[in-house]
Amino acid sequence: MKLKEKIDEIYSYLEDSSNFKAGKVDKVYIPENEEEVCDILEICAKTNKPITISGAGTGTVGGRIPLEGDILSTEALNKIINLSPEEKTASLQAGVIVDDFLKYIENFNLFYPPFPTERTAFIGGNISTNASGEYSFKFGPTRNYVKRIKLILTTGKILEIKRGEIFEKNGFIDYGIFKVPLPSYRTPDVKSSAGYYSKDGMDGIDLIIGSEGTLGVITEVEVSLIENLPPRFIMIMFLKNEENIPQIIKKIKGKKDELEIYSLEFFDKKALLFLKNDFPFIPDDTCAIYIEGKNEIKKIEKWIEISEEIAAIDTVIGEDPHNYKKLIDFRHRLPENINSYFKKIGTTKIAVDAAVPESKFEDLYMFYRKIIQENSEIHSILFGHIGENHLHFNLFPINERQKEISYKIYEESVKKAVSLGGTGFAEHGIGKIKHKYLEIMYGKQAILDMARIKKIFDPYCILSLDNIFPKEYLKLV
């Protein structure tokens, strides 16, 4: 086991992609096996010392950053334990870097579909936040690919949970060593990462997925894989009119199976300004629809027809390896440029992360458009996973007055998404930044239900405190 205590050694563990600044830590434990994980948890339990699980630092809500106590980093739990090409499954430790895993299984003509956008993430962080990337439009969320989780509890007990073995029954999930009551709320039927997962008849493994490190330490997972993807192409269609985007997307999604779409994204006009320097081919005063599909001549021809039907003023296609890679960079460069921008101007990015049912997407989209028009003095952009009825609405306030307005916009956006049957938190989780907004979505009783569940898994109340809900709620149940 490695131990870091010097400030220059531990400072990097107080950072992630959220720009959260309130972190404080005494020491960082780096266990190299499960026995050492158990030893660390025993020490912290006996001394009532809070301990926060740390992944790769790609999160956006401060989840790995403690407000007190110690850190348990999973970075040394980085072995791919087993790969079965025949069964299309892999077992691996929580600290395996997703990009390393993707490259390894590619040698066996296999692919892990829900890989997150930030490929430097650890697989454990990927699963503990239910994070996924651009291919979730076609393949669904991370939880669909998780077959088994090994979870070490603060009591020292080890739970090995396999999909298909434990289910909610009569309001409880029976894990053998304890029963957990199903919360009073239900997770909406949209892309969602809003607290503990809750569905009637749910599989017990799904409570752990997306629990943000609050229930136990994930040390090992087994995931299902698919055959490697066929050659793909990327097309970006540039349009002048942003108003009719929902109708265009609805038309495209009506042909989803026929066109074999892997990714369907949107960038508004202001979002494209962040990319203009890197990609000078972007026409002025345009928004864009970005798709990735199967690289077949007939399918490309159909997309060109669609481009003409929707009156795209320009279309860029990447079908050869060089141009495909260039347009993949187009997709991934925007979040990088945004993060650089808000650090440069020294402000906080306020990012709405809502998703709604398909029938309600136009309502949410027009709600955003109205806010943008009425608050033109605040720099904002709208982009992201439009195929999943999920856009990122980012605001960049430059003074206290704008910041106050932006937080009101954030709250109203969460309320709007919830009123439409959706979620205010589609993929980034809650962490330490979005507590009060989760309560807006579910109500105080639901937060108390989550605290009650955490106390069953973590009776010492020391693990990843202040993730999902403030630690004060643990005193109320």
C-alpha cells in the first residue's frame, strides 16, 4: 500500500473537471489489492475518519474531492483480470483506464459500447456514475453492460452482486446480509443520473451503479462486450435556422434503424464559435447536426438526401480514416475549449444537464431558446446528445449579478425538465455541487430515503460523504 501525505503529492487529488475549490484532505491511501482496501476501511471505521473514493478525476461534480478526512484512490487496482472472447465478457479492477481497456479488447475484435466521453476515466468511476458517451444513443446506458460488481463495505464485508440474481420484491431488495427498502421515488424513464436508481422490480445491481461511491468501494466489475464496430463515417450538417431543430431531429430519428445511427448530436451557433479557430471550415452564423453512422455508400447517399431536404447550407463528411479522426476531434474538442474558456475568464460554468421524454423534447428546447433570447447579456451555449433528448445548457456569468440570474435559470430548468417527466441530471451525477437541485426534483423525503439506504450499506457513515446529499441528512434518519 502506498500512502501520500505531503501537500505537493496530494494536491492533484483535490481537482476534477468541476472547478470545485472546497476540497480538504489529510492523506491519500493507494491500495494495491482488496485486502488493503479492507484494512484502510477498518482503520477509518475505528477512528470515525471520513474517506472518499477517488477515481481518475474526470468527473464534473466534485465527487472525488473530500471536504474532510482521507482519500482512497483506486489507481493501483488496474488489472484486467479475465477476458472471454467467446462469452463476450471481461472482468477487471476498478482502476483500469477505460481507454486502455478499449485498446486491449480491440485486439480480440471486441468493443465496450458505453465508454464515457472522457476515455481517461477509470472503469470504476464509469460505473459508479453510470457515465456514458456518444454511442449511448444506439447502445443505451452503462448499467445495461454491467454483469457483476464486487463491493467492499465499511464493515469489512464483501458483496459480490451478479445481474439477474437479486430483485426488488415487496418493497425491499434482499442482499443476503441485509435488506434495503426501495425509495419512495422512481427514477424517470429517460437518460438519468439522479441519485440512487429506483424502479419497481429492479435488479439489485442497479442500486450500486450510479451511487457515486457512497455505498461501498467498487474493486472489481464484470462487463458485457459486443463485436467491434464496423467502419463508420461522420457527417456534420450546418444550418441557419435553429428554431426547427426539434422537427428535423424527429424526422431523422424516425429513420434510426434504417440509417444505423451510432451518434446524433447538436451544436448551436454560439457553441460553434468555440470551435471556429480549430475548424475554420465552419460556416458563419450556423448551427450543426452531427451524426455518426455505418460507412456504406447507400447509407451515405441517404444522408446526403436528408442534408438537402433540411436545407443544410454546407455538409462535411469524414469517411476515410484521416477525416473521420478529424471530425471525432470536432465532437470532443468543444468540452475542452469550454473548460479552458471558463478557467481563463475566472468564472464558474453553470451547466444544466437535463433530459426529458421524446414527446416533450421540443418543449424543453424552446424553453432553453426563450431563456437565451431573454438573457442575451449572459454568454450561453446549447449542445450535446440531442438524440437522447438531452442537451447541455451552459451559462458563463461574468459578475455576481449574472451569476445570480444564472443560478435562477439553472433551478427553473431543473423544474421544467421534471415537470415534463424528465430529470435535471442526465449523466454527470450530483456529487457535492447539485444537492439542493436534487431535492427540487424528488423532494426531501426522497433524500431521507437515500440517506437511510446509505446507512444500511455504510453504518459508520464515513464513505464519500456529501456526495448525492449533504452528510447532515444522515443524522435525520
